[in-house]
Amino acid sequence: MADSTPHPHNDPETSRRPEDLYASRPPWDIGRPQPAFLGLAHAGAIKGRVLDVGCGTGEHALMAAGLGLDATGIDLASNALHTAENKALERGRKARFLRHDARQLADLGEQFDTVLDCGLFHIFDGDDRAAYVDGLRLAVPPGGRYLMLGFSDRQPGEWGRVHKLTREEIEAAFADGWRIDSIEPATIDITTTPDGIQAWLVALTRI
């Protein structure tokens, strides 16, 4: 995804329906887990019941399922969820995929030991961000973890709906009910540039 590359988040005509983001393969749909999350998996940081919010075509939920964990992915794009279900069948992995709004996590009526967020938090601001964070507090029990990979303010250029995150706003958003374990520079791999996107890899523990 370069500044000159058309991107659905930048086009109001293609961002009216979640399915439109997956009408063609979007740059963030790389067909494998993000290296930053794969590193966390190898380090044993992903445990218990796992929720992949904004799961898209399911790579991180399927990664968790491959670890033998109880994995659920949620998204609003039904076509992406269909692709995720097909991947699960093809790979012989058991994961659950639900069409659900991440701003209404309380409506799931479930709790998860690990929540994975690749590229969702950074599209929210204002009331949407507040609703999402409120839902996370209910969905993650004390001792559970939220692991987020989001656009960094170090990334140059404009990116439509994406909000480039600062350390300070991440800290402010999770000041209530969370311990910030780490906020580290990372990269989001995409299909349209070999250098990827500068990001923050955030690890929080629910207190």
C-alpha cells in the first residue's frame, strides 16, 4: 500500500459496506499471519480462548487454532468470513467465525484470555473508540491480554480512515483497567510495498 495505491479506506464509495473492502484482495490480506503476531505466538504470549477482532480472512484466528487454542474471529465483512471458513476447512483447523461488530463486544456474552487486533483499533476514534475499549474491558477477564498491531505516527503520508497512533493516545485509551506491558515499534506487512507500514505492537494486561 503506497500513497499512490488506491485503497478502499480512502474511497467513500467503496467503504459503505464492509464487504466492499474485500471485493478484491486488500493490501493487508497477505495470506499469512503478520510476523509481529507470529513472533508473539512463538514466544507463548497467545494463550487460552482467543478472539481475533476485525479478523478479515482469518489468518490470526487460524494461527491460534494451529496452536491448539479455542479461536474465534469476528468481522463485519461476510465475504471475508466466508474466505476464512474455507481456509479453516482447507487447513484442517477448527476456528469459529462470526459476523459481529467489534464496537459491541459485550453483546457476545463471552470472555477471552487473549484478544488479537491487527489493524482495527487504528480506524476508530471518538465514540467508536470509546465503545470498542469499553467492550474490551468486559470481554477480557483480569489477567487476560490485548495484543494490538496498529499504524504508527512514524509512518509518513495520509491514509484515509486510518488514524496514525501515538504512544500517548494508546496510553490514554487504555488508562482505565489495563497495565501497559509494552509499546514497541513494529511493521505491518502489506502486499503493495516490500517495506510494509510502520506500526506499534502493543501488549496490555487486564487488571
